[in-house]
Amino acid sequence: MPAGLVISAPASGVGKTTLTLALARAWRNRGLNVQCFKSGPDYIDPAFHAAATGRASVNVDSWAMDRTTISHLVSRGTDADVVLAEGSMGLFDGVAARGVSGTGATADIAEMLGWPVVLVIDPSGQAQTAAAIAAGLRDYRPGVRLAGVVLNRVASPRHEDLVRRALNDAGIAVFGALPRHAEISLPKRHLGLVQAEEQAEIGKLIDEAARFVAEHVDLDAVLRSAASWSPQPAASGINVTPPGQRIALARDAAFSFIYPHMLEAWRAAGAEISTFSPLADEAPDASADVCWLPGGYPELHAGKIAANARFRSGLRTFADTRPVHGECGGYMVLGTALTDADGIRHEMTGLLGLETSFAKRRMHLGYRLAALAAPMPGHQVGARLRGHEFHYSTIVAQPDTPLAVVHDATGAVIAETGSRRGQATGTFFHLIAEDR
């Protein structure tokens, strides 16, 4: 029977991902099967999880997904020995308005699944106050159970002793304390961590993290704190209609992101997926009946995309007779032009009139609920789609027909409506689920 744990923290940037990867690899090195999940919409961490465990990881999200979908996704951990759900932001951080089954907070997943929480606490600049924070998190929501704490970036043995004593006095278990260790810091860029597939040394980095954590954390005590878990089979799977029977999917360093559970749902519904690389100047498979350009980092490769005539002409020919859809970065590439961070304007494919710029960074971040005003591949007019938007581009022009009425998590209407022209459609949000 699997044992489940949630890895969380009081805030972002404390070390949740590093601890999750280290625990997963350390237990795998002991011969255990470890299954990871990511709570919330962050799309980068699941690839790191897969690198650490050898098993695919997916997102579970209480704002965008109902309990049936979450149950279906976590059921992949049935044959594992240990199941770890890595949280996002702080333990109770979510949006102000409830979504499908919660606010998107990690605590929602912990309570829903009945898994206790291991907190990563960074006591830099603190001592006993770290215990007060941990105790406050322990007592904030009755349905969420705290297993214990791992301290990260302790300054000295004296510092560790002060924090440990205070946590022991508060009745909170301390599983270990990690001194600062720069060698296991994961590289970052403007959308978070540099993606796992871009790091040739990722295996060595995770191995070093596992060795370091095994040296300073009581792995057996952490494992004993996990809750035995008997997953209940979901009555149905994910409510997702594939965009077509044969899907040509752009896949390379510029088009690297699509939620793994979406691809799995498409295949489970009988769709066939063929990949192509715009950066290698490849065109979509001519036998496909739909083309999908996911998000990624086209702004880092805009010059090459603009120069790749075979890709651009092949995509335009495809769009003459069949639908093409782009998400976020893919949407930008479907547009007329993209201006990079250096102010250089690059011609894109011109299937849409959208023009975007990274010359002046402006963050767009948050959940999105879209009611389609026009059809897009796999979804009809009136469909309610839930997704997440995260980018730093600015719209310079968007002359086409709006695709949807889009609201943020508070219900406020936002300007990024997506657009449609002929067979081409695009959205700034990444699709997570359709309301049942």
C-alpha cells in the first residue's frame, strides 16, 4: 500500500523542489518505487520529478480540476511505495475565490488525499520565530496534518540548535537540518527553473541533492510519517476532448510546454500524436488533421524561427485546410511579429494578426476561466475552459476576432481574450481542464 506525503513550505523559494527531488532519488536508490505529483499549475517541476523517479509526474490542481479528475490522476501512484506531492508557494496560498474543488492551495490537496505535510522551513535571519511560523501553519486548518519539518539553509550548529529546541518545545518533529550547499541550487530564468530537458547534468545534480539530504535528514523518520493510502478508483477520467484524431505537436526548446496530463488524456481518447521541431525547420505532419503549438520560450529563439522558411511556409499551407492552435508562446508564433528583449522585431508566421513584445517586461500571471465565443480545436462555442497564464510579453496589436471571454480567478474580465482568424486560433492561457 503506498504511503503519501505532501512537501510544502511557508513561501516560495524555500527549497521544496530540491527536497522533493532529493527524497525521491534517495528512496529510489534504496529500491523503492516513488511517484511524484505537482500541486498547482507550475509546468516545469513535473519534468524534474520524472528525472528523479523514472516515472511520469503530473499536475493536480484544486482550482481547475474536480475531485474525480484529481482522483484519476493520482491513481497512477497505486503501484508505488511512496507518493510525494510537491506544493506551490506557501501551504495555504491560493486564489481568493474558490474554483472547482478548492482555491488551488497545496492544503486542498493535502486535505483531499489525507496526506500529512512535511514543511521546508528556511530559518535565515530567525531562530525561535521559525517555530512560531511552523506552529501557526500546523494549527491554521484542522483538516491539514503536519508530519514535521526539515530546516534548510541553517547558518551554523548553534543556529540549528536554537531552532530545533523551539520546534521541540512546540511539539513539532524535526526530520533534519540542511546547511547551505550551493552545489545543489537549480538554475533559474524568468519563468522559474530552467527546464529539466535543457540541463545535461540534471542526473548528477539530483544525485548530489539525494546524497546531501540523506546525510542530514532522517529518511526513515520521514517515511514513517507518511500516511498509508488506498486510492479509490475514479468513476471517469479527465474531461478533455482531443483537438483531432491525428495531432501534429510542435516539440523542441522553443515549444517545450504542455501539461503532461493533457497529452495522456488525448492518447487515452484514441488520438495519435506526431511531433515536429520548428527550430529544426520542420513542418507539421501533412497527414495530421490538426496542429498544436504549445508554450515555451520562442522569445529566446525568435531569430531562428523567423529564418526557418520551411517551417513557416509548411505551417501556413497546413492552416489553409486544417485547424492550427497555439498556447502562449505558440500563440505568439502564430502572430505577425515578436519583438525580443533586445528590442529586435522578428517576423513570425502571420496566421494571426497578433504582435507581441518582450522589450518592456510585464508579468501576466494567474488562473483563467474562458467561455469560448468561437470554436477552437476540441472545443465548441460556449465551452468553459480552465487554464493558467504566465508570461512577460505585451500585446502590441491584436486585430483579429476574440476567441473567448476570459476571466481571472476573482471573476474580473481580462483583456487577453485569445483570437481567431480562419483556421488559426490561439490563447495566452495553457489549457488544464474543461468544466464538466
